[in-house]
Amino acid sequence: MVNIVAILAGTALGLVAGSRLRAQVRATVLAGIGLATLAVGTASFLETGNAAFPVVAVVIGGLLGEVTGIEDGLAGLGDRLRRLCSRVDAVEEGSTFVEGFILATLTFCVGALTVVGSLQDGIRGDSELLLVKSALDGVVAVVFAAAYGVGVGFAALSVLVVQGGLTVLGAIAGEALLSVRMIEELEATGGLLIIGIGLRLLQVKDLRVGSFLPALVVAPVLVAVFSS
């Protein structure tokens, strides 16, 4: 809940500040976030004990994601939310609402802090990592909202579902859910996805990062199968 409040507060601040900043300033700040995202993703990937796990997980996960249409599903959800908002506010067709929703959802829900923090909260009741993540997400939400608009705030719904679900899963399954090695390879796989988000923010390549989300499930499964 703290994370959701931080995202909403950051979005509100970004919407107010965004109108007062020149487009070039917003683009430069967003590029800075993109560079930092690449660095975070690279650091996470280097945590792997065997690069084969995250690489294979991303390949298999990408195939599963395209078959199930995850990226298109996120875009469709974002568009439905945009149409809902258009009934009460001036969110126009062709706006950056959907792109903001997708990028914010991926940024806030993919990464070590999301998975490890939620599981740690569920298993031991320790929310320290999630509080740190909340502060970071709040800052990023300011920048994203200034560039992409109100769609960023709706990513709080994604955080509610993903982090809330992982926390409940951790509370139910306990410490037997994931081994240390599984978490390491999950983090490394998440690092590759984070790099993809960074490339997207920098407009280097419009990667369909959402399609790779199943890789976060595939990675620990591969560890369980081949490291037993």
C-alpha cells in the first residue's frame, strides 16, 4: 500500500511539474532514467551463477509471452483504462497514456526488489525492501508522469496485483517457495528484462518487454529441474 501511495503521489507531482518543464528537459531526465535502468539491469544479470539459465529462460519466456499475447494484453488493458478516463477527463486517442501505463507497469513490477521484497514481506513480515522500492518508484513516477501523463498512475493497479500476489504467495508457501539459487537466477533474468526497459526508454529499440514476463517463472523452474 505504501508503494501504491508513492506511485500515485509521484504521478500527481509529475503531472503538475511536467507542464512547467520544456520538452527537451523532460527528454533529458527520461534519458537519465533510461541509462540508470540499463546499469541496474546489467548489475542484476551479473548475479547469475550460470548465464545459461537467464538466457534460456528469456527465450522460452518470450515464446510463451508471444503465444499468450501478454504485451498486447497490457496494451489492451491500458487502452481500456484510457477510454474509461476519457469519459471524465481529456485523455485523447493517440495520447501517451497506454505507453506510460505499459512502461510504468514493467518498470515497477520487474526486478529483484519486487520479487525478493514481496516474498520477504510475506515470509518474514519484513517490508524494508518494499519501502526502499516505494521511494524509488515514487521518484521514477514523477519523471514518467511528466513525460507520459496520467497513465503512469494506473500502474499502481499492476503493483497491487503483482506485489500483493507475491506477498500472499510468500505467506502461504513459506521459505520453501524459492531456494537462494532460484532467486539468484530469477534476479538475473529480471536484469535482462530491465535492460530491455532501458533500451525502450532510450528509444534505442521498442522491445516488447511484456512478452518476456513468463521468463521470470521459467528461470526458477529451470534451476529446480537442472540443479537438483
